[in-house]
Amino acid sequence: MAETLLAFAVGAVAGLVPFINIEVYLLGAAVVGDDALRIAVALAAAAGQTLGKIAFYYAGMGVLNVRWLKRKAERPPGRWAERAGRWRRRAEEQPWWGAGLLALSSLVSVPPLMVVCVLAGAVRMRLSVFASVTMATRSARFLVLVYAPGAVAAVSAALRTG
């Protein structure tokens, strides 16, 4: 239980603070835990990440006044600003495209999830869609991650005996 609560807390903080890496935390938990713990910490971390990313969603809507985010937006347009502008126009015109971009970003981190969360708020994606897509794809990412060490060890052992 304590591991699950800690995974949720670390996930939430990592969702807000870009340089805190939830993946490293989950790899450590995966090495010391059993299957039930791996699943629990992966899902708890995904819930925490989703909660943390909702802050960026609200910043994109303009509800939260985030000074450093406003400074970035006021910079002269560059390559990222142009690309974000294209994404925004497309997401406004085709809401499912925006949800797909969010899913891709949340699953593989390309484009950066923080940027896509702000974009989702800016185009007024429904919060229920934002939260459910983020939770589902973060869960999938984290479940793969917590089972990766065991899978690598099994393949390595099979190759040695094979």
C-alpha cells in the first residue's frame, strides 16, 4: 500500500516537474516487487502523472497563470512555435486528431507531453477526454516499463541456454 501511494505521489510530482523521471523510479520498483506490486505502482504512477499533467492542461486554457509558460509563449516564433501552431489548428478542426496526438505523446513522449498537454487545454479538449487518454496511455507505457526488466532477463537467459 505504501509503495502504491508513493508511486502516485512521485508520478504527480514528476508530472509537474519535467526533470524528475518517473521511469527511473518505476524501474527500481519493478526490480524489487512482484507482479501485483508492479501493476499497482504502474497504475498509481499513471494516475499521478495524469493529475500532474492536468495542471499543464489548465495552463493551456489560461486558467492557471504560469509565468515561465507565458514567457515561452511571448518569445519570437521559432520552429517549435510554428509546429505548435499547425498542431493547434489541426486539433481545433479535427478533435480526434488532437486526442490521437495526445495518445502518441503520452505513450512515446514524441512530441513532448508537456507541450501537448498545454495544446490540449488551448484547444479546449474536453477534460474527460484528456484525462482518460492520458491515463490509458500512461498506464500502458508504465506497465510495459515495469515488465521490461523481467522480459529482458528471460530473453537473455533463453539466449544463453539456447
